[in-house]
Amino acid sequence: MKSKDMIDDLARSLAFLSRLPVSPRFFEGHDGRMDRSARAFALAGAVIVAPVALFMALMAGTSAGALLSALSALALQAALTGALHEDGLADTADGLGGNLPRERALEIMKDSRNGTFGVLALVFSVGLRAAALVALLNTLSPMNAALCLIGVGAASRAVMVWHWRALPAARPGGLADKMGRPSETSLHTALLSGLTIAIVTVGPATSAHALASALVATAFAAYGFNQFVRHRLGGHTGDTIGAMQQISEIVALGALAATL
């Protein structure tokens, strides 16, 4: 693996997953496919979440309190990502929330308007993640809580690649289909990167037991969601990929909070 290629993939992943500024030179001659660049998703997640985690730690070190620090961090993260994953979660919830036929569910997921299921999904996503972060801030030092957020940010984006690779595109010719499908090498690199980052951040900040619990809980949740999407849609969409990130982040943070 050439270091220059990995840097290019990281830059493209950052541009795809966030609103962070990336030089146009990384896209010269690039066809827009993300099948190889997906291997850098975990590392990109750590880069995106790092300033969010630092901001949360700094706020928690003042008189702001844990709740305000947690909600402010989630707001900053949504701003940096353009609420990309939250949008995917809401659309997926609207499409799959009701007992609707496959084609109707896909049609609803393309609609930019949010319905009841989508709104509830966003409320629970923000609420559960904020509650978990408050628990971490009340149990750990602000910096250790920040390290947990970085590790979870990396791991949850690695799981996105697994969902993307594990299922075919539900909508041939759709955005997810046009971006390509990650290779086995890209998947393994993303998963190994996500696991490594989680180990070196969450492990020292918490305990081996907490880290293992978070990883196992996330794996079970990801597998369950993957099977549900396979059954309902027969494949992934860009929305389900984003929803996978949100579900993984919620479960991982919740598992850490519950085991400390």
C-alpha cells in the first residue's frame, strides 16, 4: 500500500464524509468512485471527530456541565458532517418503519421530507448519544471521554464499509451503486483501522472489559441491522449506509456507558 495512495483516499473520504475543506488536487483525474477510498473511512472518522471530542473535553472542563457539553459536541459533529449520517438514518426509518412493499419503501427513502419515523429516529439518536456521553463525562475524565468519542467515531465508520460490502445495491444505478463496491482489501483495511483506533483510544481510557463490550454489542447490532435491510430491501442504499453509522455509534457509546 503506497502512502501517497492512502493519503489520497483519506482526503477523498474526508470530502465525502464531511464538510472539511479538501484540496481539489486530490480529485484530479478521479472518477468519483469510492470503492477503494472506503478503506480510509475509519481514519477519516477519527479525523472528523477529533476536533469534536476536543471541544467536548474543553467544555466539560468548565462550568458548562456534562449535558451541555455532550449536546454541543453532537451539534458540532452534525455541522462538520453536514448531518450526512443523520439524514440517512431518518430516511431509512421512514422507508422501513412501516410494513410497506420494497418499491414503496425505496420511493419513500428518496423523498427528502421527513415523516414520523424519521423524526423519532433523529430524536432517539441525539437523545441516546447525548445520554451516553453524559454518563461517560460523569464517570471518566473529560479527555478520556473524548478519546472514547474518537474511537467510536472511527469504528462506526468502519462498520459502514462492512454494510456496503456485505450487500448488493438495492437500487441499481443509484448513488450507492455508482460509487462502486468496496473490495475485500478495502473492507479489511477499514475494519482493521477502525479496530486499531478503538483499541488505542477507548482501551486506555476505559478498560478491556468496556472496550470488548462495546465492540461485541456493535457487531451484534450491525449484523442485526444488516439482516433486516437484506430482508426488507434486498440490498443497501446510501441511506442505509448512513443509518449503519448512526446505529453503530449509538450502540457503542451506550455499551461503554453501561459497563463503566
